[in-house]
Amino acid sequence: MSKRKLTLFLLGAVSFTSFGNSQDYVPDRCELIPLPGHQVAFQINGIEKTRWHFGDEYPRPFFYPFNGPSGVSLTRMGHPGAQNHDHHRSVWFAHHDIGGVDFWSDNTDGRVRQKMWYSYRDGDEECVMASLTGWYDGAGKELMEQDIVAALRPREGGEHELEIQITMRPPAKTEAVELGRTNFGFLAVRVSKTLSHHFGGGDLTSSEGRKGEDANFEKRARWMDYSGPVVVGTGPDRKVVTEGITYFDHPDNPRYPTHWHVRADGWMGAAFCFAEGHTITRENPLVLRYLLHAHAGDYDPGNAAAVAEAFAIRPGFEVGKSERRHRQYDVWRIGSEPVAEDEEEK
């Protein structure tokens, strides 16, 4: 065999071997895809379920879209009929009174900024994003530090859960954070126009079986659900299906079950400081866990109870320095150990 033919043969063998190895690769079912423009896509089997936006062009980070099983977003940007509610950005974190500063509306100097991401972890059961945000007043002084852990978990029939854990603590050289009494904060959800009761054809139902704004406004409940019509398809294939979001409070949260700030115009929020304010210290950071279930069909109280039970017994998250190569931080469930280096290499 000539030297040239031998070279071509060896190159072909290398290419074939590389191709064979790529075919052995098994992708994770749940993946996080960092994107340009300060965004992170949350995907299941390559299908986007939600997206994290943390660019400085917005007063605070948020998730949008929040897609139902049909692939249509169950949330929206802003209020359908009130321009002064543009701060309602789908699924977001905010609070009306932190150290006397308003972090709720857009007519304020208060800003929430992502300082860094700790970890993006893909997997078959869930993908998990952990990030660090700072809450700043108009002069640029940091009033509060917040860890955010968001886990996307698949369910049958194209449904999914977005599990959220937030940890609030004083920033460096600060001893305490004062949260004022308010209906507004921390996790808020603005549902789509069609899902809302007033603008669409949806219904608001609590874990206690109460229906509508009047029955649920400022009442305690273990969870709240907004379900209604969702328009899918285009042209002659356009049709209406029923989907919804169930928003769960975790039983380990302080003041469980929470009071709810809900409206027929299409929003729901767990009001942690509804009855009184709260002081956060370094020794006692505030940890809150919530879950958003995007479901097919109308609200099913039995199914919601099963989701709540599973959420209640599932451990929360820890974030810490990583001992693995090429990683600075890891995120893992409490009670389980971070993936070891030798296990990762198997």
C-alpha cells in the first residue's frame, strides 16, 4: 500500500471511530441552554418549557414563556388592560418593601441584578439552575442578597413542574434586612389573557375548593390554580384546549399555608408578608420554596393533592463549592452528596 493510501485509510479509521463514539452518547432528558442576550432556555427532550431572562434592560429577572403541554405560553408579559402593570413579567421575583425601598413596580429605583450563576446541571429527572442576585437601591447600595435555584422536572403527557427555591440574606457588612408588611412579594405569576377569568374564560380555584377572586383574595391556602382555554395551532388547524398552572406553597415555608394575593384579571402571588413584616439576619436567612405545575385539562383537586404530597417530601437544595474538575460550584438536593469526580468519569 502506498504511503498516500495508508494515510487516507488511517484518517478514515479515525473518522469512523469518532463517529461511532458519538453514536454512543446518550443526551440528558432535561437540559439548560445558555443563550445570547442574558437568557437561559429550560428544555425537556429538546422542547423549551420556559426561559430565564436576566439582562440589565429589565428592572428584575423573570421567566418567560411558561409553556403548557400544548407548547403555548400559559403566562404573558404585562396586564391585558393596564399599562401601569408592565412590571408583571410572566413569572418573577419582587417585593414592595425591602428596607423601605419598592422593588415591585417599574416606577422605582430599586433593581434586582443577577451577579453570577453558580451552576447549570442537566439530568434525566431534572435540570437545575442556581444563580445569585443582588437587590439594590437607587444609589447602588445592596440591600439584600438572594440565591435562586430553579429545577425543571418532566411529567407525563408533556406536563412539567418548575420547582423554585429562594434564599434571602443580608449582603456583606450588613447585619439584617427588614421586610415591610405588604401583599406584594415574593413570587408572582401573571397568567395569559385567555387563562384569566375577566379577560378570558379561566377559573381561579384554591386548595380549599374556593372559586374566584372574592372567595380567595387574601385568604390562606396550600395552593392556587388558574385553568382555562388555551388557543393552539394556526389557520384552519387553530383550536382551543384547556390547560392551567397550579402554584404550590411548601409546608416547610414559614407562615404556611400562605395568604394569597389573587385577581380575576389574571394573576396570583403568595403574599409572605401579608399579615406582618419579617427580619432576615445572617443567622436566620429566609428560605422559601414554591412549585408551578403546568398541567393539561381542567383543575383536578386529586391530582393537585398528589403533586403537593410529592413536593412536600422532596428535599430542597444546597449550593456550594465544587470538588469536581472544571466546575466552581455545584447544586444538589439536601441529604444527597454532590457527584464525585470518579463517578462523573464512569
